Amino acid sequence: MKLRICSQRELAHAWALFAEDFDEKELLPRLAVRRALLRGDMELLAMFDEQSRIDVGFALVGCRGVYGYVWLKYLAVLPWYRERGFGIEFMRLLHKRYASKQGIVAEITDFGEDGGQTLRTLRKFFARFGYVEVASGAKLGGVEDHVMVKPIKGTAELEPVIRRVLLDFYGRVSSPLDRQRMLCFEETEA
């Protein structure tokens, strides 16, 4: 397995998978993502099986951010490859790709469809790779945004600046109106 950078034309294929795996409230506007890819603010990556010459999954990563962290916005493995260790391999490849960065920031949301099981499963998955939860006071699409940080060269102690980090990531990809619609912070954090 290896990672490859996808072309603009491949966004539609990856987006179909993201739209299936993520709630509509947490999906960035596709046109804004396309612009961010063109500017180099984001990367669309595919995990590619060299033997079968097939893409197994996709990740959308904000590769420019304050303090040198990257933003793992979406990670999805094609349904017929799930439960076979491909997600684990994908994470390893991502960590290797961004080994020169301060760390990786990921968000986990739970829109209440399964009583929190997805949230528990995702927390356990990310914790397996050294991610720790950082209190952010953020809400994404109206629900609590659980921010997980994987320190690489930096620290997981981002609580004092996590609001700025998230606003920077979203600011590079979305309009002020879209950002306000998607991301908000509890009043106590302001």
C-alpha cells in the first residue's frame, strides 16, 4: 500500500464516499474544497493498492495550518475493504507522510444515530495511534466537536490555541458564512 496525491478530477469519486460516511452537517462545501485543493491548502490522498492497482480509500487533509499542524478532515475506506485492516494501514501511511509536521488534528462528531457507539469506536481507533482528546468548546453542525490531536514533533497541549487552530483550518476552506453555519464555540470559550 502507498499514498498518492489525487487529481482534481478524482474529487467527485472521493466525495461520494465522504458523503456516504459523514453527516451532511460536517461536510464542507465541495466547491470550497476544490478551491482549497487548487491553492494547496488541502490535499486529497488515496491509499493505493499497488498489487491490484485499486484505490482502497481516501483522505482529505488540510496541509497548511497555524503552528505547523495538519488537519485530517475526512478519512474513509471503501465499504468492501472495511474490517480488513486497511484503516490501520491508512493511518500509518498518513503519519509517515506528515512526520515532519508538529502533529495531526482530527475531529470526531456524533449526530446521535447510534447512541454514541460510533463516537466510542472512533475515539478508540484514534487513541490506538496516540491521539488525545483536546477540550475545544467547539460544535460542528450543532453537536459537540471532539478534537483529537496526534503530537508528532509538537505537543497535544493545544487547548489554549485550539480555537485559533480550528478557525484557521476552516477559514482556509470555507467562506465566513459557511464557517459560521458549521463551526461555533461555546460562550465560555469566547
